[in-house]
Amino acid sequence: MTAFLGSLLIFSFFSFGTSLTSNYYQKTCPAAESLITKALIDATKLDKTVPAGLLRMHFHDCFIRGCDGSVLLDSKGNNTAEKDGPPNISLHAFFVIDNAKKAVESVCPGVVSCADILALAARDAVVLSGGPHWNVPKGRKDGRISKASETIQLPAPTFNISQLQQSFSQRGLSLEDLAALSGGHTLGFSHCSSFNNRIYNFNSKTDIDPSLHPSFAASLRRVCNAKNNTKRAAVAMDPSSSTFDNAYYRLMLQHKVLFSSDNALLDSPKTRSFVSKFASSKEAFSKAFVKSMIKMSSITGGGQEIRKDCRVVN
């Protein structure tokens, strides 16, 4: 299959939701947003990693068949669902969506889609972490197809700038969207397996990626080694990993970010200029992030129903 045909097949899964509106549930379920927010706040009191988990979950949902809640479906029978695909094994906080769905269903049964709940929860995750608020376009339908095999389409932490650009452009997203949405890495943590390629056996000439700051690389190797069990060991994405800020971009310019895909943003003059802009202004980053989140979350795919339970099709 040629790259062109592959792009056509991937892009055929996606469509931009022209029917989405910010007041979609104003008459049918006005309490929906407050109930979802409460579920997120309650969960975060118990687990401070919930906001980062939900933001990542929304990204991973939208990049496979559009934002249709397919990442929420459980594997069943002979079908292995997206959430059990290799890139999604570390996704967590599904219980928050379950709790939010139950709360919304108790007030307005059969009205609010799981895909919308996830999109709203991702927005609330950013707000709860000190980031900007925005009106989420709503009216997504839930998809009935979820395949672990399709998670290979997700951009990997080892991607270079060309691979990242292709992945985002296939979904109608620009280089500015790439730079802005990558800023979501300001929240949460990563397991060593996602960046071990940069600190061990980098290539035939050097063990460590020369683009990593030496002292930062040394600190990563102290955490990620056989003694500490690299499968379980984890590192914060940045020192303020529970706060939505622009520290990620400042660290990138200092060569102190975890993923190859993060550092790759410095390899294109255009994305590098956005990195510099966002590093110098949290306001500029927040404005761009909101614009790109609305754009990404408006990729609706082929959802067909409003699930009663976010884990199973009706």
C-alpha cells in the first residue's frame, strides 16, 4: 500500500463535526456539565493524576476514528478493544467517566454521549490544573467499533518531526496544532519505557541521545535502571506536573524533556518558533492550546449512538 493510499484510508475515519454546538444540551440536559465537573473534582481529591489521565485519554480517543468514545469500550469476545492496545495499556481514570455517565444518566437518560463526557472531562482536567477554560462544542455520537490493532496509528514518543507532521496532517491538524497540543505533556508522568531509547543504546556511536542535557540524562538513568524495575519506574513530565503551565516549552529549549517526539519540535523552524513563543508566554500557549483542542475535539468520526454504558455498545 502506498503512503498516499494509507493516508486516504486513515483520513476516511475522520470528519469535522459541523453539527457540534456549545449549547447542545441546554434544553435536554442543562445539568450535564456541572455533574461531569463534580465527578472529576471528586476523583482528583483521591488521585491527583486523574486530570493528566483524562486529557491523554481524550487525545488517544480522537486520534483513532475521531472523538467517538471508542477508547472507552471494553474488549469483548474475540475483539480486543483500543484500551488494550499497546499504546493505551497505561491509560487510566476510566472510572471517572463511568461515574460521570451514571450521574448524567440519573438526570437525563439516553441524552449525553460518552464521547461528549470525555471531551468535557478533558476540558475540566485542564481547568482544574490551573489552565484555561473554553466552551466545548457538543453533540458527538458514540462509535460502535474499537480495535486494538488501530492504536498503531497513535503518534509514538519516538516519532521524529516528519512522522509527527504526517500523523497530525492526516487528521486535519497543522504544525501549530502539533506544537500547541504537545503542551499537554506539561501534565502527568511517563514510564521509563517511553524514553529509554534516549538514555540507553541510543545508536552505535553513543549510549545517550546527544540532544539531551547531560545532567538531565544522568538523572533519568538514576531512575530508569534495572535496580528500580524500569517497567514500573516513572518520571514527571516536568517538575510542575500537576499544574497546567508553559514550563514544558522552557524545558524543551533547555533540552530537558523526556520524549524524542518532544525534542523533535525543535527540528523544524516552524514548530521551533512556536516552542519559543509558548515558552515566553503562558497566555500565548493557553490561547493556542484552546484553539487546537476545539479543532481536535471536533473530529467526530462515525459515531452512531448514545451509549447507556460507556464500556459497551447498546
